[in-house]
Amino acid sequence: MLNPLKGAIQALFFVAIWLVAQRFVTVYHLPVPAAVVGLFFVVALLLAGVVPAHHIAAGANWLLGDMLLFFIPPLMAIIQFRSLLASHGLQILAAIVLGCLTVMVGTGLIVERTLRWERSRLHGITARRGAKS
């Protein structure tokens, strides 16, 4: 039987790696999600032998086991509404793809505008401080 505390501590290792990766992405302005960078960090630690696989296996298994909670409801919907998918599957797929693309593009544009506004605001504050000196 798996010790729940051991699994939780190992899961916290992955959270810590993600936090380090998030900081790394922020400092170096990388156009890659912190989760991807964190994945590379974990792989590097495993390959270098710094962290043996058995020291993080319980936490990884626990996190992967809980990921199923996110995938089961859509699979149940597919099974339950098979006839709807047969008649309108391409339309539903197109709506999902277009919806995802719209959300991603919209989010990217809003984040970009917000960052530009933030930079211009900070630049204005810095310029005013320099003029006062």
C-alpha cells in the first residue's frame, strides 16, 4: 500500500519543479510554457541520475491517476451521444477547433496588449522619476 504522505511529498516535487520552470521562463522570456520546461528539467534530472526514478514514481503515478478525472467525462459523452456524433460529428469538431483557436488567439492578443500597456506605463513612471532627479 502506498503511503499517501510519500505520494504527496513526491507530487510537491513536481510542483516545485514547475515553480522553478515558471521563474526560468519569466526571467529568460521564453515562448514556451513552464510545464514543458519543467518536463525537460525532470528528464534532465532523471538522466543525470540526480533524482532516481523510484524517488518520484509514487507522486508521478498519483498525478497521472488523477488526470483521468479530466478525460473520463468527455469519453462518456462520446459513448452516450454516438448517434449525434455520427450525424453532426464534423460540425461539432469544427466548432471545437474554431472555438479553441478563437480562445487561444483572443487570449494571446489580450495578453500582448496588456503587456504593452504595462511596459508603457512602467516606462512612463521610470521616465518621470529620471526627470525629477
